[in-house]
Amino acid sequence: MYVNYYDRTQKLPDENPSIGVLLCTDKNNAVVRYSLPESNKTIMASQYQLYLPNEKQLVKEIRAELKRFKEENPDR
């Protein structure tokens, strides 16, 4: 919901719409319905898992992605 709040109240007119990540421990249609913008017609799921990784696994994955990004974009 913070992404929608930011887009509606803080985002500058020349900025692109924000993107967000929705992590859920269980299915809750109400949370999904009110977390996503009404105008969004292209909702994509990059992964669907029956369980969420623990904190250690998540940190490891984020660090690996950052390392890959830096290797592919040395000027950033």
C-alpha cells in the first residue's frame, strides 16, 4: 500500500509510476485487492512459492542479485 500512497502523494509528475513487491505468507484477497492500484492491468508474478524464505536465505539472495547487478553494470 505504501507504493500507491507514494505515487498519489509524493511522486513528481515527470516520474514514472513506482513498482512494488508484494510478499505474502498466506493468500488474502483483500490485502492483494487494496495493495494494488485499480488501474494496473498488468500484474505479473515472477515467482510463486508455497513458502517464503527465511531471513538468512532472503539476505543471501539479495546479496547475490546485487553482485550480479554490479558485475553487469560496472558504471553504477
